Amino acid sequence: MREDIEFGAEGATLRGWFYRPDAASGEVPCVVMAHGFSATKEMHLDDYAEVFCAAGLACVVYDNRGFGGSDAAPGKPRQEIDPWEQVRDYQHAVTYAQSRPEVDAGRIGVWGSSYSAAHSYVVAAIDRRVTPVCGQVPLISGRRNFETLVRVDFWQATWDMLAGDRQARARGEDPAMLPVVDADPTAQSALPTPDSYEFFSAYEGTAWRNEVTLRSLELFQGYEPGEYLKRIAPTPLLMVVAPNDRLTPGEWACEAYGTAAHPKRLVLLPGGHFDAYTGEGFEISSSAARDWFVQHLLQRAPALA
């Protein structure tokens, strides 16, 4: 069963889907899910939710604020990615899940992918309502990623553009925009890798738009979610990593996994960043997450009233 939903998030209305297992009776555990950098829920989140739901888990799936079906807050532009707003929106989504009569409010998991995998780690570290967490192909360090995705001879020009955008915004002008991907990997874009273009360009003409605000890049550069991994325990942590990931380097994720305390598990995927969503990569990533949530949500005793 899938239901269209919406809920408030401090000025923004977030929209998505609620999945409830067909055979469920009484309150069931729930997994809260959102997508990564600029992506919308139609980019395979339904595939993951169906796997989780078939295992007996409810799911709250939503678009990040200002993307897809969700609104931006009044006075804020669409297509702007503020990681800390997205972290807080995960928390609003947890609150919404707990308010559903079908959901056991004491058994809530969080799942994220890429940029939202980073958010899932932060949320698990700061919000003890989250009982297990799974983040796949995660961003670990915004600064390190900026330095690998932006050519060193473009750094100063990028910083100058960011400064100019701040001045323009202060004058009341519209925010500068940046393509998410470009067919030319040497052209300026937020995600200048060939596999990023291959993945995202398939969604041209859908709810996804090939642009983000330039300020999103500034906010990305200052985001260090890997620092929160050491603070997640005792919440059970699953990291699903593609060692050949070149967008959010897999070796950084494997290194960061070592800083987290138990209980934790590391699962490795073949291929690169976007191979997590289809084929063998999807089978591995979805089943690993499903089994993790079943172990730590379904097999955990329901909360006492």
C-alpha cells in the first residue's frame, strides 16, 4: 500500500509517499528515506521502499525541500541544497512517522544515499529516536570532495563566484545557478563526472531539474558529516560502500568506517557510485539494508505503551 503524503517542516511542506506492509496488523516499524544531491524520490527510492515494505517495514519517503514535489520555505529559492536544513528535515520526517497510527514510534530507522547518506549519519548521531541507520555510497567530507571535483586552477575563480553571489543576493537579486551535470566533464557543473551525467541525464523532462543554486556548492564545501560517525554508537550503523566510487571516494568511506564504534557493519558493492541503484548493486545494497532493518527493527521487541 502506497499513499501520497505531505507534512510540515518549519515553514516548508514536504511531500512524498507512505508505504505500509499489506499484511501488517497493529503498529509496525518504519524507515525514513530521502535522496541525495538534487535527486528526487522517483530516482529508485520506490524500489528500495518496496523491498523494505515486502519485509514488513513501513516507509516514509519524501523529496527534499525545494526539490521534486516538496516546497521551499517562504522567501527561500527552490533548488538550493542546505545540508543542515536537510538534516533537520529528516528529523521532521521522523516526527511525522511517529505520528502515524500504523507506526511503532519506538522503532524508527533512517536510510540515505550519497548526500543523504551523510545526513543519515548526522541524524543518527544527534537524534536518539533513530534506532538503526543505513547510509550507502556516502559523502564523507565536503571539503575533500570539493578539492577532487573542482580543478585546482578553478578554486579561486569558484570562490570569487561565491563571493559575487553573496553580494548579488544582498542586493535582492536572484541567486546564481549551476548545472548539476554537463555532457562535457571539463565544463563547470556541480557533479563533473561522466557517470553523474549518465545517471542524471536520463531524468531530463521529469520532476528533476538540472540546476542547483551556486550557494549549494558553498554549503557543500563546508559540510563534514564524517566527523559524526564516531558519535553514532550505540545506534547500529550499516555502511554500504562502493570501493571504486569516484564521485564520493569509496576509500574515504572505508577509512571513516574505522572511526565508528560497534555495533556496525560494512558491505562492499561492485562498480561505482551509481551502480548501487540498479542490477547487482541494487540487489546487494537493498538486501543488506533490508536485513539490517529487519534485525534491528522487526526483531526488536515493540516499545511498551
